[in-house]
Amino acid sequence: MKLGRTEEAIADLELAEKKDTIGTIAGIADGLGQCKHKIRKYEYALDSFKECIELEPDNIEFRIHRAECYFDMGLYDDSIADLQHALAQN
């Protein structure tokens, strides 16, 4: 992602997502969400983060990533709710 090849990373992650197990799928979906967030495809990023959270609801990192996306979309109440949820689990 840091080399400006975000679109390539998305394609690779989508391919890997189709081949892996549940635990790995959550991590791959998180990577997809982060890539999509970086290129400002916020709605698609939220879809990926939602999948992560459905697969691993206790994973704080996924909530934080979604909160960052909500924040960049101007959805501050949603961002705060995710961060409060993450803090409550910590």
C-alpha cells in the first residue's frame, strides 16, 4: 500500500479472500477495507469492515479501522460508538 499500488493490493486480497479459511478471511477483509479506505471508497471499505466484525466481533482493531472510516466520512457518532465499543472490550 505504501508504494502507491493500492488497486493491485485490492485485487490480490480479493483473490486470497476466495481461497482462505474463516480466521484468515477476517484479516483479508480488513486489509481490503484499509485499501479501499485509503483510496476513498468509503462505502466499500465499510462493507469490508462489517464482514470483519461479523466474523470476529471481539477484534478491537477491526472496530478501530471502521471508526476511522466513519470519521473520514463525517459520521462522527458512528465513529465514536465504534471507539467506545473497542474501549469497553479492552
